[in-house]
Amino acid sequence: MPRRPAVAGVFYPGTKEAVEKEISSYATAEKNRQPALGLISPHAGYRYSGPVAAKVFSKVLITGSVILIGPNHRGAGSSFPPPKAAICAEGEWTTPTGPAPIDETLSALLLEESPLLTIDPMAHDGEHSLEVQIPFIHFYSGAVKIVPIILSRISPDQAMFLAEGIIRSVKRFGKPVTLVASTDMSHYVPHKVAEIEDRKAIEKILALDGPGLMETCGRESISMCGDGPTAVVIEACKGLGATTAELIDYKTSGQTGGDYSSVVGYAGLVIR
């Protein structure tokens, strides 16, 4: 059975035409786009985080498969507690912008190389963090194959362990792969507080320091929901040759929704 959209018509429009109209209002694809090893993109409703996500995807040409890694917000899964890392290993995800088939060759390699991964489609059924990224990929780069992975709370050591497995898998795969970390930044703090807290986290991403990011978020009580997924993507990209990260855009929900008293932060970065 294909994985059906969980938040189409809620977090983003429910038809292809409406999705494309909304995304096109945020950012046009830049000329001479180049591939990237990794992207970091927010996952709130498009009204709030869409402009940041669009700017990130508009700068990158994705030509191969995409490993999507995000947080398991609901703690869902076929077992309790849910697996630390749940992968959808076969089939396809349907979206208003078209199907996103799972790259079953790459998912098989990931399962061989990453013992932390557990096949658990149920963990993905209602989760929005990865689903909302797919229309941006379709709009800017066309149809690609995906491998969706969501993480429950993991330690820095577990993040490194998973990243190492991804590095081995991608090298064995031998074809282009882009990693996308799906995360929002600070949650429900005043705008000025969010800017200060998120800058600390962004500095660790720009330094390509995955464990440092997780440690900073823990020590500073920064409510970044996808610090683990972001750390995994950072460390996997480094192992695949990345040397730089670039901040493309940063905003808070206050700048789009008008309420600056309690905001969520959104950052978009490219890793090459």
C-alpha cells in the first residue's frame, strides 16, 4: 500500500496546482544550480516556513535519490517505545504533486549498514516532517526516489553511528544521493529569544559539528525538534566529502504570522 498524504490540505495545499502556485510565490529556481550533499529545511505549515524551505531548494539541483531524515514528533510506531530510527523501505509515498517512489536498492543498503534502523511504516503514517519536503523537491528538481527515515530521541553517539552507516551505504550505492534534514528551530519563545538561541545552533551547523549541535541544544535548552536528524546529516555529509555549510535564510513565525511573543524559528542551509 502506498503511504497517503497526512497533512495535505492542512500544512500545505491539497492540489498540485495550488501547491505549485504557493511555492512559486516564494522563490524561483536560481540559474546554474549545483548539486549539494545535504540540505537543512524547515517543516511547518507553508504559510510560516515555506519561504525559507523554498529558498533552500531553489538553490540546489537534485539529480539522484534523496534520503529524508526528520524527527518523530508523535512518538508513533508499531511498538512501544517506537524505534530509535524508523525507515520506510519499499513502496511509494503519494503527494498532491505526484508520487515519490522509495529507492528500494538504497534502503536495502541502509538496512545492511545501519543496525539502528528498523522497518516501521506505521511510524511514518501521520508524521509531517518529511512529507512537507517532497513538494519542494518535485517543484524544483522533478521526480526523484526517496528513502524516508524518522528518528526518536537519539544520543550524539547514536547519531554518529547512524551517520557512519549512511556513509557506507551511499558509497556502496555508487550513485548521486542528497541528504535532507527536516527540522524547525526554537519553539514557542519570544522572537528575540529565538534569534539568540537559534544563532547558537546555526553556528554549530556552519561549523559542521553534529555532536556539538546536539550538545549545545541540550545544554542551552534549545527546543530544536530535529537536532538529531540534522546532526546525522551533517556527519554523513562530512564523511562523503563535505567541507562547507551555508546559511541561506532564517526567519521566525513572527515575521510571517505577526505574533512575536511566541514564535518558531526556521533555518535553511546547504551543505557542500
